[in-house]
Amino acid sequence: MELILKKDVENLGFKDDVVTVKNGYGRNFLIPQGQAILATASAKKVLAENLKQRAFKEKKIVDDAQKIADQLKGLELKITAKAGTGNKLFGSVTNADLSEAIQKEGNIAIEKKYISILGGNVKVAGPYEATIRLHREVIVNFPFEVIAEAK
């Protein structure tokens, strides 16, 4: 079944992508949730016209995302967390904590859903890397460090 996505769908595609999915997934989930529409010939023509009109606006958005990416590359972030023996953290550092720290240190607002920490949540102090998606064309690998809080 061929569909046009109306929203970004995790592990499937971005808004306005034409994707092929199994019939049940499209008919029972994506279409009723308002996340996709059927990719008919007329819908494809409308999509092509919309994409043509949006291309100019999109360039400005990509440029803004690139500026934020450059700011992130210049930012060195160290997150302190309470830790026990062997630098094992009490709790963990999540993408929400990383988003909050970036907001505090660099004054850059990034939603937590666009941040993914490689290996999941951080449970041990040390250097880590996160992937931040600012735009479908602008993805930044952001190194940060988790430091055990002095006792």
C-alpha cells in the first residue's frame, strides 16, 4: 500500500514522503491516526505542487538548522550526576536531561524527542555521544561527558 505521510513517523519516514507499507499497518493505524493518506494520482500531483512551493521556505529552515548545528559543535557539555562506587550513577542521564543541559549551557532549545543517546540512557560516568536531529537534512553528532558529582 502506497501512502503519503502527513506527519513524521518514527522508523518510517518524514512528512510528505511517499512510503510503501503493509496494507494492515496503513489501513488500521496510519490512516485512522491521521498520520497518512492514500497516495492516489491526484494526491501525488497536489504533493508535488506543495513541495515545489515549499522549496524556497525550506532552504531558510535548513540554513537556520545549520546555524544551530554550528553552535552545538562549539559547545562542550559536562553533566554532573550523583554516583556510587565505580562511577555508577544513581538513576541515569536521559535525552530529557541532555536537552535541559543544552538549554542551560548553550541557550539552545531542542526538544528531547529529537535527541537520541547512543546506547540508550547513560548509567555510568564517562564520555558519550548523542545524535541530534535538527532537520531531516541536518543531523549532528554531539559529544558530551557525564561526571560523577564530588562527595
